[in-house]
Amino acid sequence: MSTAQYTPTIQPTVQPSIRLATVVLALALLLLGGCSSVRLAYGYLDWWMDRTLNKYLDLEGAQEDLLSQRVDEFHRWHRQTQLPRYADYLDQLAAEVDSPADTVPARLTEIEKKTDEFWNSSIGMLSDLLLPILLQLDDAQIAQLADNASKEREKSLKKWQKDQHKREKAFRKEAERWLGDLTQEQDAMIDRELASTTFDPKRRDAQRERWTNAFIQTLKDKPAGYEQTLRDLLIDPQTLWSEDYRQMQEQLRVQARNLGSEVLQNATPEQREHLKSTMREYASDFRFLAAQNP
């Protein structure tokens, strides 16, 4: 997870984000990426969620208290029910690291589907907990939500435009997390593949704007069945993807999958041992956390 991610990243509650799809990057969605200790970072998950959500929502009094309560409830649910699933899956994958290389592309697709399953389970729970709060927002709060979402979109777009190699750096960072030091050949694979990326931050921003506008307008107008419409938008933002954007996302998934497959097929024995060890360490951490009282 960006402090993020175990499975759910909180941004999709306001702006849909993109899940990456390789054994290296997809599994990163289960973890608190960039933190030195999963156990330590996970303990701050409720604080991080509160802080993130408050960047968008202008709450006070009973609403703010309810938000904290719902965040705690989600954290407790995620710890007790989801972390054991992640641990089991990581142990399963660790046992398959030495499987024949020709099965890697198909296996990465299966892993991608499994991480999507984890994602959908968590974002569904989170949406059900937060939606009642969103339904209580008055006109001024809805306007503030729209303004905050717009500002966050602008900040995100500027970051992407400022760093044209953001995806390359993210992929390499996650690859090194799981495999250790990369070989020169693997570095060249990443440079070559991502140099031809189809990612366009402006199209990503335009799609986020489209989703945000639809969500805000539904909150304002409250048409018949609007509660279900809002839930659908939170859980499945892809329903608003344009065909052009959908094609870009599929190309990115294929590209990431192919790159992950190529890197893994060229993994050294030391890297494979590092991968197995890292998976099992995370699995152990998840089981430890699941057994703790929130």
C-alpha cells in the first residue's frame, strides 16, 4: 500500500486508481509499500485512512466521530478476515516460485485476477461503511468535496507530468523489493519495455474527472435509486471508462504482465530464494497482525 496498500487503497473512494498486474507489482497491493516494517505501518492504517479521507471530506462533530468509528471498523474487519487470506496466498505463491518458466504468463494472469478479488472484497466493505456518511453531506459539504477532489487531481497530474519516468521507477522499486538487486539484463528489460509505454496521465486525469463529476452530480441531484448508483460508482468505476481509456488500461496490463513474466523467467537462483523468503516473511507478518487485538 502506498503507505499504501495492503489491498485497498483509499483513493478509489473519490478517484478510481489503477491496479498493476505482475507478480511483483500486483502483490505490492497487498502490502504497505515503502515502509520498513509491515507490522509497524499496518498499526497506523486507521490514522492514514482518516487523514486521507479528511483531505476530501469536510466533516465535524457527529459526522467526524462516525467516520473514525467506520474506519476503525474497517481496520478491524480487514485485520481479522483479509490478512489471513493474503498470508495463505503468499505462502501458496512462495511454494510455486520454482515451477516451470513456461507457465509464468498464464500464472501472472491468475495472480492478477486473485488480487482483483482481494481488492473488490475490501473496496466493497469500505464503500458500505462510508456510504452512509456520504449520504449525510449537505450542499456545502458536497461542494467542498468536489473542490477538494479537483485539487487532488491537479496535484496528481502535476506529479506525473513532472516525473516522466514515474512508472519505470515504481516498477523497478517493486521488482527490487521482491527479487533483490536486479541484473543488468533485467534493468535493460525494464528500460526497453517501459520506454514504449502507452500510459497518458492526461487521459487518466480526464477519466478521473469524469468519474468525480458523475459521483458529485449524483450526490447533488439524488435521483431515484441514487444510493445504489453511488455504491456502484465506488465499487466499479470502470463502468464509466471510455473505450479509448479501457483500451489504454488493457494495454498497460498486458505490458506489465509481459514485463513481469520476462523478468521472472530471467531470475537468478538467488533472486528466486529472495522472492520466496520475502513472500513468507510477509505471510508471517500478516498472520501476526491478524492475531492481534485492534
